[in-house]
Amino acid sequence: MIITLDKKEFMEGVGSVSRFAERRTGTLPVLAGIAIIAGDDGIKLRATNLETGIDLKVNGKIQETGVVALPANTLREIAASFSGGGTITLEHAGETVVVSTGGARSTLKTLPFEDFPTLPLPEAPQAKFTLSGATLKSLVTSVMNYASTSSVRPELASVLLAAEGGSIKAVATDSFRLAEKKISLKATIPPFTMLIPAKNAADIMQTLPDEDIEIQVDDHQGAFFWSTGVLTTRLVSANYPDYTQIIPKSFIADATLLKKDFEAALKRTAIFSDSFLKVRLEFDASGKKVSLSAQNADVGDSSETVSGSVSGESVQLSFNHRYLSAPLSGLASDSITLSASGIGRAMVLRGSGDTSFLYLVMPMNQ
Amino acid sequence: MNRLDARELWEYVLTQVELSISPANFNTWFRDSSIVKIEDGIVYIGVPSQFFRDWYLKKFNMLLLKIIRSVSHEYRNIEYTIVKDDRRRQPKEPRRTPQQTTEMPLDEFYINKSDNLNPRYTFDNFVIGAFNELAHTAAQTAIKRPGVTYNPLFIYGETGRGKTHLIQAIGNQFKKLYPTRKVFYLTSEKFGTDYTDSLQAGTANRFKEKYRQFDLIIMDDVQFLSKKEKMQEELFHLFNAFHDNNKQVIFSSDRAPVAIPDIADRLRGRFASGMTVDIGEPDSESRMAIVRKKAAIHGVTLSDEVVEHIATSVAGSIRELEGVINSVVCHTQVKGVPPDLAEVRQSLRSFARPQKTVSVKHVVSKVAEFYGIDEESIYEKTRRREVVRPRQVIMYILREDFSVSYPTIGSKLGGRDHTTVIHSCEKVKREVIDDTELAKEIQDIRTLLV
């Protein structure tokens, strides 16, 4: 195999593909590699960690077709060290590949390509639809951080992507909080549900382009096709809990506050939170304010009020401050609405005027 | 075909596959797979995802077919199914709970650097019985008014009776009750090395400072200070400093202060000046309580008969008891269910002291060799002093260690009457308590016989 590529093309390709190579040690060595396939339909870079896999086309000249697998780490380091324009040539002979660019020549040991797994695609797709990459990314990235990190319940360690009627939504929860992002679509797409493991979702969303993407889903596998590549991922085949039940229907108190005020107050109060990261929130309807307080036996205590429009009953709730601050940075609106549904019951946080995103957090025991 | 057969078949398949592919390949592709069911000659292999199914079909199908056909021609074909996440979890589920307890022990090794205390030792998991009630009460009293009521508190008892647990629990409790005060736990051996180190480094003053900053000092195994005069002196001064400032000191030892050999009298007196309390042999109820509690700590509930069997059949210290419980816990974690009585009996065999069926002749020759006398003279009817004593020792050992009957001992040792044997055994038994020389001799002989 002899191929010549533009440096920039190579850099970008290796950058996105190496994300999908296996990073853990102790697995099959070839999984930590990138396969370079130069065939009749151009040059493709391929990597997989048996959870997700990618096949990415890169532009380049093929002088001689062939296949080879090279360690992803080394390739990434080489690619990262490039500066300026120019081309890079890879020449495969025997057990080595010679990488030459400008005056530099390096010889790389190859990995056994015959061990490189195939990328599975959905066999009998139950759903097949096209969505813009930008929409898909905004859906999934706004919730994926709230999925559970424990693998005890695989369904909670996943992001739910589902379409119904004219809208598509992404949901993630770790059973302490839940985030839902819902976007209505102009074109109708068939109803479907898919559970993408949250770990895979993060890598996939970083890689997908903004252009239109075709998504195919079957029971166990999901795939994303775009003009220059394919991404495939294992799906979790379990039932997602019926989360709509826990979203409160009625609220006893509402508060609308400026986001930056609340964020700053929370940040200061959090310094005094105890080992459980507890921060107390008090809705004061008569005083038109929400007060935040925290105390720590070793540090001291602090309390602060944020004024805004507050209605309903006066109620006190305690939260893990990390769970309160997490969604704030992702909200585009200037003000936020906190809606409490009662003591010991969930509180809902939304950006004012933004109905697409809902964040629900459970309070701590008082 | 039942499920067990499917599992056995898969295990066989794995052993065969392992031989024909590289370990990395084997670990990557076969770790999470299993045979789900066997139906109508079709073997259904469950794999975690489509990555696996595709690869199995491409690479391993022929190999697997060959292997299962070699087992039986009944198996016609292999199908690969992707196992649902919730179904895959199920076989692991019963194991998961005990597995969490395997995670826990990581904490057990965690020792707080600033005070050397092991947080695992608390009063909560300390089993109280008639044998250690007094020691426990003394500890509780001491902690209520540290430095005043019992200073020093001296706890002694044989190895494995829970001395360390008790004194560390005092330390941990003290820490909880008085967060601002400082505790330090150390063994006398550590004290010794610290002392010599500081002498070598020429920082003896810093050594004194270091210890005097604490409010409670707990020193384990002080008997090791015997014959170390300089260290005894240092401890004596340290103790005085503590005592004068009403700071609590706690000692433990494997014997009473008076019985610690080669220790300065002034220190011996100090040891005994506060409260001296011993921990005796645990009675059978306490042993059962201990077994139950230790197993419960590991999240394992044992049936009453198993608990009773362990408590009665494991002679010796609580430490040995703990060893047996650990093996039972391990068993539970591996198999998923607590062992029943038969299984416990089986595994206890490896813990039981080897059943010593040693010939009388062997004992006689060893003892004769030890005392440097002629073996034949033991059997003779002589009453020479140098022969009588070894003969009595032989009888005592045969009786105590090997449970040989009195008449048998008599007849084997030159046809003596069984009453003679009883007399000899009783005599040695009496003497061994006071005569440390004799006790040591018998101890040495025992090591020769093992």
C-alpha cells in the first residue's frame, strides 16, 4: 500500500478516528490501532473498541491499494506534531510502514490486520431517518452528562433518544436528576427509541459533523451515516424507566431568577457546603427572594439571597450543589425558573422561555 | 438438555478454544460469552453485541462447530444471539451483593497515618462475652474519664483473644469522642525501633517530643520490651510524663505484668499501678456470637448449625476462627450461596490440626534424644532420676497431645499400671504451671514432634 495525503486531512482524520480506538490495555492489541484501507472507493480510516466503531473517508492519492493497521497513539502523536502544509506519504512493506513528510522519514511497526474486527451495521433497521447533525448533537450533548456512570443499571448509563409525533427527544438520568431535551421537527420521522451508552455518546457527538446524517437503528446496533463516514455503536437493549411519571405535574412554588445571580450565589455558598455538598434553598414568596445557605462544621456557614419573582408557598429544600450548578452553563437564556413541587419531591429547573430543556433534581433528606 | 449441560459444554469449548487462539484474542472475544440454550441440536451462543456476532461468524464459527461436533454429533449448528443487557445481568446478580463485600476489605487495610489506628477495629464489631466483659467494661470506663480512672489500663491475654481489637477500639472511640485530642497507637517493637533510630540520628530529644504531644498512647505487646533496658527506661520516663499530666496510657501484653520476664521492677510496678485486666478463653456462646458477627460483617448469613459447628470444632484463638470464617465467606462469594454443614465440615478439615497418629516409639526416641538418655532405659524398670522425668514427660505428651489411653501408654512403656501413668500425667500437669523450665522443655519437645 502506498498512499499520499494532505497533512491537514490526515491530521483531522486521525484525530477523530483515534477517539474510537481502544484505550484500555490488556485487550486485543489491534483494537488500539487504526486500520488504513486503501481500496477502489478511496482511503478509509477505521477504528473500533467493540463498543463503537468508525469508518472515515479521507481524501488522498492511492498509488498502490492495500490495508494496514497502525497503533492509534503513535499516529495521533505524529499527526499532532505536524505544522504547516504539505503532504504525507505512507508506504507499507512487510511488517512496517514508512511515513514520510518533507525531510522526515519514520518507520512504524504494523499491527496484525487480520485480527481487526469488522464494523457491524444494523441488520434489519427498524427505523431509518435523516436528521441534521447539529440538531442531533444539541439533543444528545445537552443531556448526556447526566447519565449514570455506574454500569449496574445499563439503561441508566445510557442516553435515550426517541421520536414520537413531530418531535424528537433525548433523555438521561442517574436516578438523582434527570434531563430532557425535546425538539420539534418539521419533517416527520417514524417513531423509534434507542439507548446509546453514554460513554459512546460522548465520543460520537464529538465526531459527527453538522451536515445531514442518516440514522439506522435495530435492536442492538445503531449507525450514523454521513457523506464521508459511518459511525456505529452498540445499543443498550433494556427498557428505559418510565421517567415521565416522576416529572411533577403541579408545583407549590416557583421562582424566576437571573441566571448569573443564581450561579454566582450558588458558587459562593457551595464553598461552605458540608461533606454531602449540601446547599439549602429557601423560596420566600413574600420577600420576593430565594435564599441559599450552607454550613460546614469545619469551615463555617454562609447565607445569601437572590431576588427575583417568587410565587407560591415558602418552602425549604436541600440539594447537592453540584447537581444544581451542572445544568446552568448549558442554558442559553438569561434567567432560570425553579419550580418546587413539595418537600422531599423533585424540583424542576428550566431556562425561562426555553421549553425544550427540562432539568429535574431530587432534594436531599433534610 | 438442561442448563448445567450447557454450562459444561461451554466450559469445554473454552478450554479447547484457548488452545487454538492467542490469549489476547481469547480474552477479548470469549470473556463475556456463554451458551444460552441448546435446542433441537442447535447451540445458541449469547454474545454481548453485534461486534461479537459478526466476528464470531467470520472467524470462530468453523472452530466452534468443530469443537462441539467433537463432543457430540447431536449438535448440528450454532446460532449467535445478542444477549439483552438485563438478561445478561441476571446470572451475575446473586454474586453481585457478596462481591460488593469483596470491595469493602480494601478499607480494612487502610490505616490512618496520623494515629496508626485501623478504623476496622471498633466497639461496634467487638463481641462481648463472659470472657472479655471485664476488659470491655474497664475500657469503656477508661474512655469516659481518660487519664483519671484507670491509668494505665493494662490488658493482657493470650494471642488472638482480641486485645488489639479492644485497644484499637478504645483509640477509635476516643477519637470520635474527643476530636481535638490526639491518639497514637504503636507496638512496643515500633517504639523500640523509633528509639534506636533517633539515637542513631542523634535526635533523642525529638523522639521525646514526638510522643509527649499525644493525649492517649496505646502500646501493644509490651512483653517484647523484656531485656531491652534502655527502651524500658525511655518508656518509664514517657509513662511518668503522661501520668503526671493525667494523660491516658493503655498497654497490652500476652501475660500479666508480674509474669513479664526481664523487665525493670519500677516499670513492672507502673504497669500494674492502674487497672490490670485479663481476657480469658472465649466460652462457646461467645465463640458462636463471634462467628455470627464476623460472617455478618462480610454480608454472609450462616445457618445456626454451621455457626455451631465452626465455633466448636475450631479450637484455638479467635484469629484462627476468623481464618475459617474468611474461607467460608470466600466460598459464599464464589458459589453464590453460603455453604451447608457438610461443605463446612469438608473445608474445616484443612484447618483442623493434623490428626497426629504418631507411634509411641517415635515419641520415646525423640524425648530420649532430647534429654540425651538411652532410649531403652525408658522401657526398663529403673527409677533413676534422669530417666523418671523423661518418662513422665513422654506419658504426659502422649496423653495430652495424642489422646492415647492411660492403659495403652502403660503397656507400651514397659507394662506399667495405668494408675502409674495417671499419676505421672497429673504430676507433670501440675508442675508445668509453676515450673517454667519444664514448660519450656515440653514446648521444645512438641516442636520436635511436629
